[in-house]
Amino acid sequence: MTKAFASAGDLTEKKVSFTEIGPGIHAFTAEGDPNTGVIIGDDSVMVIEAQATPRLARKVIECVRSVTDKPISHLVLTHYHAVRVLGASAYGAPQIIMSEGARSMVAERGLEDWDSEFARFPRLFEGHDEIPGLTWPTTTFSQAMTVYLGNRRVDIFRPGRAHTSGDAVIRVPDCEVMFTGDIVEYRSACYCGDGHLREWTDTLDVIAGFEPHAIAPGRGDALVGREMVAAAIESTRDFVASTYRPAARAAARGGTLKDAWEAVRETCDPKFADFAIYEHCLPFNVSRAYDEALGIDTPRIWTAERDAKMWAALQG
């Protein structure tokens, strides 16, 4: 009998932290679960990442209301994954912002991603019956846009392909704080199943070039101080390279997906086995790295059926 994905047995509720990482800027983190950002402007609030369900979104809103009573005017979604976007309805934000690339992926694979993630991460989708449907943006941009929350400027832009091809990053220039989505992680595995691993390091270089004082990563603790930021970026760089290179060598030798899996484990387990969601991400990471090494540029769509077939092949 094939064992379940690691995430299927992850049923322990995580401890939430709400950390100020700049003046009026907060990171909602939860021990390796998806993070959310909060930017308080003169008259309103911008939230970054919606969480997986309205139930989880209300935990964010409770934290927001502990520091401000200003209305939530903008919700920015860094990419299309279900655990990031399906809680959007709880915020009632008049403006929901995504890149054009992210919106196209909602249309192309949003339903399949929802089904896939729902099967893999049951804890994050408790209360899923409240989700009204796919989350669509009200506003999109091609490469970059700027929003003013009163006098506070917020820049939203695409730094390059990495976690997905539509990733957006948010920067608050008045205090050099950034929200990177899942491009940067801290002591959490990168999910590379829809990624572009060979380009990821160049995208990290773009982020590092801003020399941010603080970053709210996609998962893991808030990063405050340039030393902690730099360490997280380098750890992310090492994680992605350590995943891609062994898989690429296996593919170049004509090896199977199982061969790539074993090679990646040999490299990554000693360094990253204690990272959050490591065992959950690994099979999807190896599959995508193997595909990319074979020249498949556009990540294949994950479905619940494909998940199961891939997992069975790796266990065989």
C-alpha cells in the first residue's frame, strides 16, 4: 500500500506570530505555514497573500484589527496557488491585484491546483465550504505597478521566473521592506513543483540587489536585518541548486525519475531534512527538476490523479 503524502498527516495547528518588520508593516507567520503581509498606509491597509480559506483569513484580519481600524483597501496575491488565494473573499478588499502571468495561470490551471492542494493539505483547507470559487483579480499588471496608500508608496513588480512564472514581489521603499512570496523561504523547503529552477537564482539576485532591511518570506520567520535577509536568500539559493543539479545529472545519464529522487535525497537530506514541509515538497520538486532538465519549460499541470501516479512511481 502506497503511503500518503507527508502533508496529509500534518494536522497540528501552528502557532501564529504577528511581527512588526518596519513602521506600520507586519508579517503574519505560522511555523512554516503560508505567510501573509500587512502594510498600513495613511488611510487604508494593504494585505499580501490571502491564505487558503476565509477561516484562515479571519485569523489575519484579527491581527490587523489589533493594530489598526483602517479599512483593507488592497489585497495583493504574489502568485496563483490555492493556499495563497482562496481566502480572498474574507477581506472584502475593493482591489485584488495579481500579475497578468498569475491571472493566466488561474485560468489555465486554477481548478486543478485547488483539487491537488486540497487533497495534499487537508489541515489548511478546514472550512473549505466557505470558499466561493476561484479568486480573480480586479487589477492586473504586466511588469510593474505602484500603489499609493495615501503618501505611502508600494511598488509591485515581477523580478523574474522562480516559484512560478508569474511571481510578484512587493517593496515598500520608505523603509526598505519587501514581501517575496515563495521566491524566498526561511528554514522551510521551497516548493518547486511549478517552478523554474535554473532561473530562480537570477531572480534571487534581483531581490538581493535592493539590499532590503527586512523581508517577509513565503514561509518561515520574518527576516529582520540585512544579515538575516542575506542568509535566507543564500539558503534558498542553495536549496534550489541542490535540488536541480542532482536531478539534472540523473536525467543526463538517462536515469529514471526514481533515480533523480534518490540523487536529490542524497544531496538535500543532510542539509534540509529538518526544514518545514521538506518531505511534502520533495517529490514535486524532484519531478519538476527532472522535467526541466529534459527541456520541458512550462511546468506540467498538477492534478490529484497526476500527484498519485507520481507518488506511486517514487515509492515503487
